[in-house]
Amino acid sequence: MTPQKQTKLKRSVYLMFFPLTVFYLEMVMMFHCYDEFLGWGIFYTFIFSMVFGLGILFISSLFNRKTGHIISIILTSLVTLYMCIQAVYFTIFKNFTTISQFGRAGEVIGEFATETFNGIKNSALTLILLLIPLILLLIFGMKFRPQKHMGFVSIVLLLVFCTMLQYCGVHLACLNTTGVMSYEYVYTGPFAPTLSVPRFGMLTTLRFEIQEMIFGERTAEVEEEETPATIIPEVTEEETVEEEDVPAVIEYDDNVLEIDFDSLIASETDNDIINMHEYFRNKKPTSQNEYTGKFEGYNLIWICAEGFSRYAVSETFTPTLYKMANEGFVFENFYNPIWGVSTSDGEYTTMTGLIPKSGVWSYSRSSNNYMPYGFGNILSPLGYECRAYHNHTYTYYDRHESHPNMGYDYKGKGNGLDVKNVWPESDVEMMELTIPEYVNDERFHTYYMTVSGHLEYNFMGNTMANRHKEDVQAMLDAGYSEAASAYVACNIEFENSVAYIIEQLEAAGKLNNTLIVISGDHYPYGLTVKQMEELAGGNIEENFELYRSTLIVWSSQMTEPVHVDKYCSSLDIMPTILNLLGVDYDSRLIMGEDILSDSPGFVEFNNRSYITDCGRYNSTTDEFTLHEGCTVSADYAVEMIQKLDDEFEYSAKILENDYYAKVFDNE
């Protein structure tokens, strides 16, 4: 090969290196996260990867050969580092992080160094693959970089080509309007990393986040029909009832407060707040029902349990939890979606009935807001002594700020709760130390965030699992994996803590007038799907059923179980408890809905999938599937997307604008 041809070849290799590198990194990440390459997402990711890669080439070409090479290394390193962080984060949390959370990385790593190390170890192959282009650039970059500096005309042409390619990518995405949640919708609509990553790639998702940080939130307009969607259940002749057999309908009042939205609108100058007033004024409230006030005046113990799921409930290993799950309210279709900030977002959703805002620590952010629906703030004026406890570092996730703001006298490890320094800490020990503080109060509400069920699920690094290893020896002997067995083992510690609560309440004569509520912060993502399938005894569908869980609402005074078939989620727990306690509240100001009301079931997931009483929409495949026996209008699936988008949007606006303070004129 002649020197001239060698020069042209090197130049061609160098010109294509950066675009192909970015696309390669995107494909590695796509396969790491989804185990497959997702349809049209490859096409759009390729286009935008070319733009990003040529952008690196353009920037580095503005400088002399040596400086440009250094800049290209820096930019490639930043892209690679970003991909590596996302790979490790996804391995641990099965979700994507945002750059606005990077500042919290040190805190997370400091608290959970072992989990971080294991996340890196379990992502090792992906990390190696991600590092290959950078290593090649470091070794061969200068050798292939052209000796001659790119001329002005060439630089301009490169910029023009990048611009045209970007325009084509955007234009093609916006033309793709097929499906319930089209590529155009995802590209122009609300920022949702779980949607945009498989469709447009990691770097385009990063661009969406930066755009939102600079210009504010994007919203998607969905054209509303004049006639709302109708649900038409199939009724057979045998199911038809005579008119005289229809029982009398009891009219229940709505769960609303006397809020003069018209006056609020008239006195407001901020258009965003006016829009919120109008939305909540027109939002359909939930009605009271036969269970309203059923436990009025009862004490309340509310537990958000780390990693708790239906796989922790076993007649053999956790008989107390099994009894409570099957003898109280039995929610057959309860889901516990995972959100962006893992445990903290799980707590926030459960305790506030609001959807967390993507990209921030919502519970921490709420610390400076007026939170009238914090249960401590609601129940204290009714004569309750309200306390909250957490048996790990009290400052983690800023609970020392968020929980007092919810009206709790809060204690954690380091500010009054002196549990032993093991990992994870003992739930039983937390109950032993805290129950004497409130069990003799005339009326109390106690909230617990537990930690014994925390990953990693093994018998060497998890003290609680090791403590109960002998209890699950039969599982190990039967061939269950160490991780699945350890998960059950550490939840035996939680089982024992709940049994201890009941024992102490009964001894103090308080069991008969105490309502106990238990749910998880998220599904046990410390287990692989295969390991969860061991416990489930069969395959688990990953978009919906992975998040199916158990919600316990139990009182010793319930003489028989109440089975509830409605689709519901952790978002609905808070208003359900309010209704059971007979507490006045305005259901329009909460995104969750009382599960026991006559409102239609609605479960929404972080990736904008949803389940209703009529069907389920999978945002990953863009498919809406009807439940058997239901038919709906042609626009039903899209209308439910609008409902979902509204609840995501207005939940975020409540947080951002301290909206409750504006409604209730609190200073």
C-alpha cells in the first residue's frame, strides 16, 4: 500500500472512530440493561450516536494536533465514565441514575461500600467492554490522527453535516407517531429515562435531562376526546339480574375539604399555580365507603420494610406475616413499583401518595415544604403521639430532615436509637428498644423503616441472613440458591420483629385497638429474576409481575378477611389508611386513591407502563392488552396515558412549588 493510501486509510479510520465508538458504547449498554437490541431503538440510537461522535471529532479538530488529541481523550473518557456509572447503578438498582444525583454518590458509596463493590464486580464484563475504545484511543490515537490539521472548510462541512444528521434524527423520530406511546411522544414528552434509553440511547437521554434542567420540564399534549372512555364488561344472559333484585345504592360523601379554588385562582398571578388550582379543582375525588372510619381512634403502626415482597411471606418461615396477609385485608392485585431513588422514593410514594420527581431525592426535597398530609402532622392534632424510627444511619437520605417535617419525633442509628453496629442491623432489636417508648401512650402512631431485609443476600456479608441460616437449611438442602435462601433468612428477622410487636401490644392491652400496616419500599432487586423465580415457583413476567407484592392491613379485631381484587399500588396506601381511620382529607390533592373506594383501579410504573381494571399497557413493547371480559373505546389506552402523565406532572409540581402551602395558606 502506498504512503498516500495509508494516509487516507488512517484518516478514514480516525474520522469514523468516534461515531462508531459512541454507537458501540450505546449497544453495550443496551445489551447490559435489556439483554437484547430493541427494534427501532437501534436505528435512532445509531443516528444520534453518529451526531455525538462527530461532535467529539468536531470539538477536537478546533485545536492543534496534540491538544486536539488530549481533548478527544477527555471527552471520550467522560462519555465512557458516564456509561460505566450507569452500568453499575443499573446492576444494583435495576434503574438509571441522573447527573443531578451524582453529587450524592459519595454518600451512597460510603453507606453501602460492599454493595457498590459487588455492583462493580457483577458489571465487570460490561465495564471491560466499555473501556476498550478508550484504551484503543490511548494506544493508537496519535498514530491514526492526521498530521495535517483539518482545514476551516472541512470543519464547517463537518458542523453542517452534524446539524443535518441531528435534524434528520429528530424529524424522523417526530414522524413516528404510531402506537400508544410513540417515538414522537417519548422524544417530545415528559423526561423519562426508562423510556428514552431503549429508544434513543444513554447520551440522548442525558441531553434530555440537561435540557430539562435548563429550560424546565417538557410536557406532552394528548388530544382529549369529547366523550370519555367507556368500559363495557361482557355480561352473559345468566349474569343478568332482574331490576327488583338490585340492592339499594348507598350514597357516600366524597373525601374532600372545603377549598375555595375559585378564590385561589382569582388571587394568584403565577400561571403555573393557576393551572394547578384548575387541575385539582376539576380532578374527580374518591368517595367514602363502607370502610370509612372502620378503625377510627385506633393506634397505628405503619412499617415500610426493606426489600419486603410476597416472596418474604411464607406459612413455613414467616407464619406471623402469613397470618396477617391472609386474615386482614387481602389485596389480590397489589403492586410495588420501583422508582428512581430506590428506598427513599419507595418511602415517599407510600407515605405521601405522590409520585417521586425524576432526578431528585423527592423526600429530601420535601423537607422544606409544608406537608399537611404527613401522618404525624395529621394525627398529632387528634391526640396521637407520633414517632418514626429507622435502624440504620439516621441521616441517610436526609431522613433527619424529611421525617420531622412529616410531624414525627424521629430517631435512627446515631441520634437516640442505639442498635448494635452490624450489617444489616436487627429489626428485632429496634422493636425491643422502641416499643417501651410508646406502648403505654393513650393513643399512638409509630412509623418504622426497617433494614434487616437489605441486600446483599448471602450468609457471609449479611448478618441477619447468617443469624437465621439454620432456619432455612431445608431450603439449601432442597437445592435453592444461597441468595434465595438468604433473602428468606433475613426476612425471618423481620418476621420475628413483627411477632414481637404483636406480643408486646397484647401484653399492654393495646392489640385490640391497633391497626398494623406493612408494605415494602421496593421489590428485592438484590435477587436476580432467576433467583426470584425459585421462590415464586415459576416464571416471572418482568415488566409488571416483577413488582407484584403484598400489602398487609391488619387488625386483630377483623373476624374474617376482606378480599380486594382491584388493581392498586403503594401510591394508594396512604389515602386508604386515611379513610380507614376516618380522617378528613381532600382526595383530589393526592395522586393515590383509596383502594376500598369505588374508583377504578390504576397502577402506574416508573417506565410509564400501567395496569387498569380493563387492561395493561407495556411501554417497552408499546402494547395495550385487554383483560378478559372487557372492551373499551378506541381512545382508552391513550386517555390513560394522559391520566398517567398528569399524575406524574402534578406530583412533581406539588413538590417543586410547595403547593400545599399555597392551598392551605400556611406560613
